[in-house]
Amino acid sequence: MLEQLGVKYDVIDVTEKPEYLEKYPIFMAPGLVIDGKLEFTGIPKKTDLEKKFS
């Protein structure tokens, strides 16, 4: 969905970088961090994503 919205993003595997679990309370994959803030856990609705990036 991020690609469809034209949003640039990085995929981070928390098993390789567990420090992200200390920084963000991600209990369900995926976790979506926007501007340093955990905004979504799990798969968000496309309309909710569109609101964040509009």
C-alpha cells in the first residue's frame, strides 16, 4: 500500500535489529513508524494510511 501511495519506506527486521523493539512498543507485525512515532501495528486500512500521508 505504501508503494501505491508513493511513500518511500525502509523495511527493518527486528530480529536483526532488536533495539527497535526497545524504542517502539511493536507487539504485532508490521509496525509502521512515521516521523519517529509508532503510528500503526498490524496492517492498517488504506484509508487510514491515505489520511496520514495526505
